[in-house]
Amino acid sequence: MKILVTGSNGLVGSYVVKQLLEEGHQVFASSRTPDLSAFSEHPGYRFVQLDFTDPYMLDAVFEAIKPEVVVHSGAMSKPDDCEQNQSEAYTINTAGTLQLLLNAADYKSFFIFLSTDFIFNGKQGMHREDDPADPISYYGCTKLEAEEAVKTYAYEWAIVRTVFVYGKPLYGRDCFITMIAKKLRNHEAYAVTDDQERTPTYAPDLAKGIAAIIEKKATGVFHLCGKEICSPFQMAMETADFLGIRSHQLKPVHTADLPALAQRPLKSGLDISKAQQQLDYAPLSLREGVRRTLEGTAGV
Ligand SMILES: NC(=O)c1ccc[n+]([C@@H]2O[C@H](COP(=O)([O-])OP(=O)(O)OC[C@H]3O[C@@H](n4cnc5c(N)ncnc54)[C@H](OP(=O)(O)O)[C@@H]3O)[C@@H](O)[C@H]2O)c1
């Protein structure tokens, strides 16, 4: 199938592109900045430099590609950045998604939107797909408004909500686990929250789940994340355990002690039963995900 992926230079987009190429799709990867990938020699791969908030660029790209599927993973994804630059966050996360939906409708593309556990308020945790949303950050608000637009799309759509994604960076910036590993190896002190519950997601698992949605033409909302609840501090400790670094300077702190611009949901995490049943989604354990993220990195 002809698939347009936005945000292909990002952590999620890079793994989505890799998975879809492995499954034999014709992938049109796109990002605002030039291609960072090493896929340029792959026969199924094309890169398009695209700012999806620019309607003229989008018109030209859709007309050239006529995608059967759009996987929209591009976003302003850092909650603090969104809190600080609200107009830009709205333009990218909400208005950009609306613009993509308009173009996708011209080609009746299957539209798959990447969303987040940050649309919930963090009071209850382990949310199911139909639980009421109540974002407590501007990032969460922009993603929820985009979700609402996707739900009005006249053709097939899916919304994929995910949580705290990690994985060996294919290109681009470190993920949380590789960043912690660097701090541990450099004996740097680092404070990590121990009172936020998450179900961290191994990026290749998420990419496989999205590929299953495409293959099964599964529509509606899906939660795709890890199966274990843990705090960022526990993730950091798992990293230290894997590296065998016993004497380290990781320090558990409460969210209130680490002032941040955007509020984070405390009890988060998503229930993945629907994806397990309908998509045969089978994520790795955190321990195995951390192992695969770090194996082959310096010093391991
Ligand atoms: N990572 C997580 O823990 C997590 C958790 C929950 C949900 N999500 C969702 O998953 C999706 C992907 O997240 P991620 O972690 O992969 O984010 P990321 O690493 O920050 O990547 C986002 C990508 O979006 C691209 N982008 C931003 N604005 C753009 C624009 N106007 N036009 C074209 N491309 C643009 C950026 O491209 P350039 O680099 O080229 O500027 C960047 O590569 C997002 O929708 C996010 O909300 C992520």
C-alpha cells in the first residue's frame, strides 16, 4: 500500500517507517527537516520534506502521492514546549491535523492519528478507550482537539493512544532509557520522578500495532503501550540493573519537587485489552524492552 508517514524523523515515526518497509509497503516518509534516515537506498522508500501546517505544500504532496493510508505521527510532542508556545502547539498539533484530514479526505485515505495518555487527568489510571478525557496540560488539550476532529472524518480512521515511548534511537535524539544510560555511565547525578504511574511503550511494539491496524483495517480508538505499570524512576533503575551499575546517583523525587511548565497526569497508563484481542498486540516486558534498547550501545 502507498502510505504517507508524518514525523518520520521522530522516535515513533522512524519505527513506523521501518516496520512498514519490512512489511513491503511503499512508504513516503515526511518530516519538516531533511531526511535523517538510512533508508534512502530501500526500493520502497521515498522522503518528502514537508511542513504539514502549510496547505499549499500539503496539496502538492497529496496530489503527487495519493496515499491510501496516512499515519500522522508528527507533532509538537514535548508538553513543556507546548505550554510555553501555545500558539505554535495549536498550529502544529490541532490545526495541522485538521489540514491533513482535509487533504486525506480528497483521496479517501485511511487516517491513523497518534495520540497520548495526556488527554486524561491522571486521577484514575489504566484508562480504557471510552473513558472520558480531561487534559490538564496544553499539550493534552491540543491532542484531544485533534482527536475530536479525526472522529468526524468521513472515511476510515483510527486513533492510537500511546504512553512514554522508548527504544534505541534509529536516528535523532536519545530516548529516556538511552539518556539515563549515558548519565549512569558518566556518573552524573540525576533526579527522576517516582510518583508518576505509566505503562511505557517499546517503540517497535507500537510500530507493529500500527502495522496491524493497517493490515486489518481496524478502525476506532486503540490503546497501544506496554503492559506493566511503573514510574520513570523504576524505568531508570531497570536501566541501571541492565548495565550492572550498582553505585549510581539516580535520585527518586516527587513530581511536585521537579517544577515543570506543564502538569503531568500522576496515575496514567492505558489498558491494552482491546488491542490484545482485536490486533493480537503482544508487547514485550519492560525488562526485555530495556535490554533490546541498550544492547549494542557503548559499553554493553
Ligand atoms: N514519545 C512519546 O513518549 C509519546 C507518548 C505519547 C504520544 N506520543 C505521540 O506520538 C507521536 C510521535 O511522537 P515522537 O515521540 O515520535 O515525537 P518526536 O520525536 O518529537 O517527533 C515528532 C516529529 O514531528 C515532526 N514535526 C513537528 N512539526 C511538524 C510540522 N509542522 N511539519 C512536519 N513535521 C513536523 C518533527 O519533525 P522535524 O524533526 O523534521 O522537525 C519530529 O520529527 C506524537 O503525535 C506524540 O504526540 C508520543
